[in-house]
Amino acid sequence: MSPPAGYDKAKPGEVCRLKRSLYGLRQASRQWNKELSKFLKSLQFVQSKQDYSLFTRTQNGEFLVLLVYVDDILITGTSLSQIEEVKRSLDSAFTIKDLGNLTYFLGIEVLRTDNGIFLSQKKYIKDILSDAGMLDCFTAPAPLSCGLKLSTEVGDPLTEPDVFRSLVGRLLYLGITRPDLSYSVQHLSQFIHCPRIPHLRAALHILKYLKGTLDHGLWYKADTDLQINAYSDSDWSSCQFSSRSLSAYAVFLGSNLISWKTKKQHSVSKSSAEAEYRSMSATASELVWVQGLLEDLQVHVPLPVTLHCDNTSAQHLAQNPMFHEKTKHLKRDMHYVREQVEEGFIQTAHVSSSQQIADVLTKPLVSAQHQLLCGKLGLISKVQLEGGV
């Protein structure tokens, strides 16, 4: 290692001997996390069992919450004096930079008003469009066209596949504030290993959609209730190669969307009811985790939690403890949702397919229905926010 420019103590021909490294080693991040966690625990913080990056502290009747992402930290609480005390302790131990009130964090823009919080990634989207040379492109009304069928065999392979892989990776991170991209990004991620021209065209179509929804983000109301409810949906046998189904869920705290996911199921379902039942089981697991996380944040969740499903057969399976022919091939873990219903943690409710909010997470929809469901997810534009939504 050559001495850095400006360091004049080294004699000619001498080099630096590396004694200790923080960055670049496999265990560096783990060692840093252990050191930071140990220090926070010395300040009487308790590490959450639901999310190990979350620390909470109750002291003298005041409650503090601290969230860690590597070496970026968010802190909030009920006592400003205790927050300042924690920041001074962190600065004396590690030398920190206080950026003030939260406005920008890991590419997420935060706008706070008296009525709530608006999260968006406008600058991040602009960077994606700029790098793709599509800042002046035409807009599209939906991420993917209805009836689009992408294949691993149709189309010529890309000469530069890294372009597609990089784009999909950036879209994955954009999903933090854009649940409307959940299905389309999941669909494109299946072709990472050997991308073809139609796959790249579909990805560029998503960029056209983003160009028209540049100001969109998630709106979290401040005056909502603290009742959890969830929507579970499945698109049966949607994969034309493996015949596996797609599961999706959307979890709300009051009217605010706090968790969502789209994922292909691990095995083939023999019926649409079975596919929906598997999706409900995955949603039940997420609800238990969300409830535990809210308990760490001292938020009391009224029970039972309502789980909406648009398949009556799957709903009956979740409520019926009797063993019969239709369920004898299902593994025990699929009956997790039934156990939660029996314990009174979850209650199922039927919702019509047209009002199934999770539908936007499982398939491409016509633009009108797509925009309707996105609005129910809490996805609005900054213009709507300024207009008093």
C-alpha cells in the first residue's frame, strides 16, 4: 500500500503496513454490527427479536426507538432530551454526523406534514431513467401490458445481459415505496440467468410507466386506527413453465400499507382453492411477525386480525378443522392459518374479486383497475397530497 497523497512522514520508497481493516473483509460488517449492538445494549436498549436491526428503550416513562442499517441510524422517541443524550453517547464512541430531522434516508425521500408522512423515491427513479436514456420517453398507463407472456426461449439473447440484470436490480430496490411494481419486477426476475430482447423491452416498458408516475409514493395517515387487516390472493398455475401459482399479500395498519409481497409458490397446487390456501398460510405467518414487531413498538393490536380472501373454498378450509379428501395431501405447515383461526388471532372474511386489493400484486391489470387498486394501497402522487388528500 502506497502512502496517501499529503502524508509526508514516510521516507522515499517506504510503503504502509496494514494492521487493521474495517472495510473489505468478509467479517467486517458482522464485527461492526456486534460492536454497535453491544454499545447500544450498554445504553439499556433492547434488541428486537422480530427485527434485529431494531432497538427500543423504556426509561423514566419515556420510549425511544432506534433503527440501524449498517452505519446509518434513525432515532425517534417521546423524549427529545433522551434522544440528544443517545446521540452524544454515539458521537463520543464512534464520531457521528447528525443530519437533523429525517428528510432523506437510503434513497427514500420523506415528507412530513401534520396529516401524515409521504414516502417516495423520485430522485432514485430519475437516476434510473437518466441512466437508461429515457427521461423524455412516452408514458405508459400500467407497468406491464395485459396478457403479456414472456418466455425463456422466445427472442434473441441480449449481447449485454448485465444491462438487464442491473436494471431489474434497481427496480427491486424501488419496490420499497412502489408496491405497484411488485408483480412486474417479480416476473422479470425469473429471466435474470439468460435475458432476451423481449425481457428488456418489458423492463423498458416499466420505465415508461415510472415516467408517468414519477411523483407517486406511499401516504401514511397520522389519524388512522391501529387495527391490522390483510388481503391474500393467488394466481393459480400462472407460471407457464412450472405450473406453479403466485402468492401475494398486502397488510394494512388501519388504512396504511405496512407490508406486501409477491412470490411464486414452492410446489404445484392441484386447485385454485389450494393455491389460495397456501397464500393465506403465508399471510398468516406475516401477520404473526407484524404483530410481534408492533408489540416491540408498544402498539397494542386488537384481535382478531381480519384476513380477506376472494376464494370461498380456501376460506372454508381455514375454518374447517375436519380432515377430508381435499386436504389430505397438504403438509402440516399449510394448515398454519387454520391454527391461527382456532386460536382467535385471525378471522377470515370474503371479499369480491373486484375489491381484492392484492390482485394488483399477482397479475397485470387493465389501466383503470390498476390505478383503482393502487389508490387503495395508499399510493398517491405528490400533487394529490398537496391538493389535500
